[in-house]
Amino acid sequence: MTTLASSATLPIELSELKNGEWRTVHDCFRIALLIPLCGSAGIWAPSCISSAQVAAAEVNESGGIGGRKIQLIMIDAAMESQDPIEETVNELIEAGTIDAIVGMHISAIRQRLSKVVRQRIPYIYTPLYEGGENTAGLFAIGETPEEQLGPALSFLQETYKPSKWALIGNDYVWPRSSNAYAKSYLKTLGASPVIERYIPFGATSMMDLVAELDSSGAEALLLSLVGQDAVAFNRAFGKAGLHRKIVRLTCAIEENGLLACGERNLERLFVASSYFAALPTEANAAFKERYYAMHGDHAPVLNALGQSMYEGIQYLSGLMRDHGNEWRQAGGLAPLLVTYRSGRRSGRTTGTDRAPIYIARADGMQFSIIKELNNK
């Protein structure tokens, strides 16, 4: 297990005598941040940690959670991690070392942990995901394919009118579920997939996959590779010059990935998301001001996944403030109205209010937001 703590969130540790033995008392509310710190998705870690630190500082300035200051404990949630995350999390919960989980990791990890946490502590899951989470005590606050992918597919169909699509993703639940949704949705739009491929994390070469895509006759690509795998694929895609005949759509490339791909490999790449660093809202302007005031001008770039960690901690704070122990019976099956601060929208939002989805195009090394997909 890897643990880190910022100086802004260090705990105050006291001691007390109980049953004739001294024990340490932690005068803080400890949140386990489950973030990939290595492997294909490790590229997201710096932005996620930095955004979480902003949220923790804000909550602490307001009195913490239940009068206790937040301490952040980073745990490696990468698929490639050598440490068994279920054992780590279970041991921490049993020892009373953590009070809540805020996780930004892939759905396969969430599914494994949902069987371990078992309503003992609240579990906030922050990124976009495939939908359908109904575990009590687990709150998935990210966008689903119906919210995010459907409007984006419609936009690409209306703009480029491709009849043949390729579906390529990593081999786990979110890409497979998203592609199942996409196939059904594309059928209603008069289009269909001509190739569907899933690859393991950390593929050593993308050239064979790109060559197969080149010969497939696809005119559009829905890309559901994540992290470094998406970067490697887009580099190979650009090197092959496939942007001339295939337009790309993804929900998983963010500003870190954009920088890593390289400008020449980004032509005709579109991304659907509820957050971009360039989002011209008052809420984002305020979030960016606080973020750079804490971390400086050379801080990790802001992106949807990092912002989701900021929002996850704010959501947790609102959940505990507004609902006490009601969270144990709530979650996917029985959502609660939670008031919390977001980096995406002005004012304070509730858990039933869904954020707008935007479509953006890679423009050099940054995103240019084209439109809000909710507004036709």
C-alpha cells in the first residue's frame, strides 16, 4: 500500500488510556483515495491527488466532516498494482483506520471492492462509468453512456454521417458495456460496427490493431481505451495517417492524455465529457483559481477525472452532513438528495441534478468546446 498526505491535511494524533493500554486516537476524518498510481491509468494520478487536496482544504476550512479535519490517504487502485486492494481496504476498515472511500479507478476495481466494503463506510465512486450500480452505501456520481455517449454519437452522425463504425476498448466492463449501448444506439441512427476489439491493459504494440482498423472500412471510431493505452493507440493512429478517413470519438481522453498523444496525432479527435479545463463557467473559474492558488502555475493539468475527485470529496462532505447514517441504506437503489460544491456548475448542486455534457475537439494541444449536447 502506498500512502501520502499533504501538509494541509495532516492529522492531529492523540493518545488515551483504555483498558489499561495506551492507544492512538486520530482526531481526523480519514478518507482513502483510491487512485491508479501506476500502470496504464497512472497518468491520471497527479491531477486527481491535486484536485482532492483542494477539496479537503475547503472542507477543513468549513469545519471538516462532523467536526473532524480531513486526512487523505492514497491507495494504489491500479489493475497492475502488486498489492491486493481488497485485502488492503478490508484491513483498513477492520482496523478503523479509514472512515470513507473516494475512488477514481476503473469499474472492475469497483465491482471487486463493493463485495468487501459492505456498507461499513461510505464509498463514493467518481468517474464516468457504465451505469447500473445498485450497491447500498456506494454512490456512483459519474456520467453513464446514456447521458454522455448517446448525445455524442448523435452529434458525430449528424456531422460526418458515417455508416461504418469501429469499436475499440480495453477488456473490462466499462468499454464492453459502453459498446453494447453504442451498437444499439447506432442501429437507431442507421449505422453499424464493422469491427469490435478489446485488448488487455499495457499492450506492447498497437500497430497490428491499427492495421486491422485501416483495412476494416470504418469511417468512425469509438475509442474506449484508457490512460496510457489510449495514448499509445492514438500515436500509432496518427503515424498511420488514419485521421484522413476515420473520425474518432472517445469519452476517456482528458487533458493529460491530450498532451501525451502529441499534436500531430490528434486531428479529428472528439471528446464528450461533463468537464474540461477550458469550460467557460463561473464555477470552473472559481475552481481553477483555488486550484492554482494551492498548487502554483505548474500544477498538474486540470481534467474531468481530477475534477471528479474534487467533487467526490465535496459530495461525501454533503452526504455526511445532510444524512448522517442514512447512507448505509442508500446508494444506487435509493439515491439521496445531497447538496455539494462542484467545479462544473455554479452554486451548490444536488445528487439528482445531472451535469451538462459537452462535445469538444482536440485543437492542437488543448480542447475547443463545440457545444453543450443537452442544448440542441
